[in-house]
Amino acid sequence: MHPLTSLFDSVLSLDRQPDNQASPGWFFPNRASGLLSVAAAILDRKGALLQCNVGFSRLLPESTRLLPGANVGKHFVAPRFADLVRAAESSRLAGYAGPLAVGSPSMSLLPLRARVWLSRQGVHLLAEYDIDRLQGMAGRSHESDQHQDLLQALQRDYDQLKLHTDSVVQTSLTDPLTGVGNRRKLDQALVDEISRVDRGGGPLSAIMIDLDLFKRVNDEFGHAAGDGVLVGIAHQLLAHLRASDTIARIGGEEFVVLLPNTKIKNALQKAEVMRSGVAESSPTNTNKKCTASFGVAQLRPSENGASLLHRLDVALYRSKAEGRNRVTSAEVHSVRSIPSPSPAT
């Protein structure tokens, strides 16, 4: 649960009508009660209103009919509603935090500071009036100038915040050595991909890769050489992936690849191509060939990420136990590839 959810629920509860005056889960914004300077709302990802308080309703044009399903996303001026959703998706734990303007071009838009995050219920918005900016605008006499200046300032703030947020998010999801994703990236991608499958999307398959006897590389050539090998292997794996695929380094010499819209048969073929490519490559900084073992699985109905990773790990262990430099399917108890002629190192 997002850390602001409890506060959000408390704000909405201030405007709750008696049970005999409102349908369950809906708040009628026609009572002058609650925190009028605080806006709270839940919308779906397309901008349809699900719940709101009085504070949120006061931001919208008077002509807006605040009924369940009303499209209020169109009234988000800066950032646009779609941009808010994308920002919240890029950092599910933190969500969006920054300036916001809601209303219409004909209205006097008051500056807000907002937090936006995602949950199973929908898109949560919690915002309050930006007192510092309101005080700075108090001396202005022309509403049109105020409106235009506010929009420009909001857009500048948003652009700067987006650049900073994108940079921070990218850094937090990237393995600093190899440049591929890290464990946090994998966990986030798993949540998104499993949600996609649950909504009726195509199948999801995954590959777990572990370099064989990698400790010997570090022991014989040093950790700097070992790092060079890891970078080279990561680039080798990456060359076989699509833009929609995700690769992450989750351990010292262990990687996981997610393959959206891919069945187990095609994932096994992809893993075999990767295995062959690794075995035939010549890593920099060493004069030894490097091999890797692979485990492959397809997400099962109602399966979670932890279960999928566990099955991948079991399949990978079988590849190791059967002699390394192999691809093993988690769906059947058989090895799907033959070791290369040279011994594994």
C-alpha cells in the first residue's frame, strides 16, 4: 500500500454522505464540508472519475457533471493527465510529486502541489493549494496575465521535474557495471508484465542465465577482468533481445530476461541462440572461453513473480547438475541442448 493511502482515505471520508444518501463508494461533491483546500480523487487510467471530495470538485468547471464515469482527465492542464499516469508508472513506489493545474482555459487556475500514484483501485490524486505561489501572485492585477504566467511557470517546473525524475528513475533501475537493468528493474517489470497477462495480454516467458564456474575467472585473472567479461556477456545477451524485452542482472554473474508475448517453445529457441553465442564468444581480458547455463519457463495462470523465478532457478540448477552449458525447460524434465565440444570453464 502506498504510504499516502491512509491520509487519502481520511480526506475523502470527511465528505462522505450518510449511507442512506449515497451509493457505496461514491462521494457527492455538493456539500461545503471537508478540507476545501485539499483535493482528493480516484480516476481510472483514461481519466474517468471514480471518487472525489469537495476540494477536487471546486477545481473543475461548474458545467462538469460529477457523476461516476465522468471524463475529468481532460481538465488536467499541466501536466496532462496521460503524462501524470506515465510519471506514476515510471516510479510506482514514489509516484508523481510536483506542480499541477486543473480546470479549463476559461478559469482562473490556482496553483497546486500534487502527489499522484497508482493502485488496483485506479489513479490516486492528492493535492493542496501552493500557498507560497498564491502569495507571490497576490499583487497581480490582471487575471489573464496571472493565468498565462502560472501556466508557463507550471510547465517549466514540470519539465525540470520530469528531467530530474527520469534521470533518477533510470539510475535506480540500472546495474552500474553492465548497463542492463538491476533487481529493482526486474521486480517492476514482472509486476507490469504479469498485470498485462492478467488483463488478457499475450503469454510471458522468462530466461534465467548463470555463467559457468565464473569464480575461476576472478581467481585467475582478477576482478577487473571478471567485470570485463560480465560487461561483454551482457552486451552479447542484449544483442538477441527486442525493445519490448527486459534484461536484468540480479546477482554476481546471474541474469534474467523477460520475453513478453512469447511462448515457451520460442523462448527455448531464443535461449539456445544465446547459449551458443556465449559459448562461441571470446571475452576480453582472458584467453578462456566462457559458457553459461540457462533455465526457461512460461508464466502459468494465476502465477506470481516469485513462483516464476523459483521455477526458473530450479530449471537452471538442473542445467548445472547435468553438466552446464545447457538450456533446460521448467515445463518438462529434460535438457533441451547439448554441451559444446570443449569442456565448460
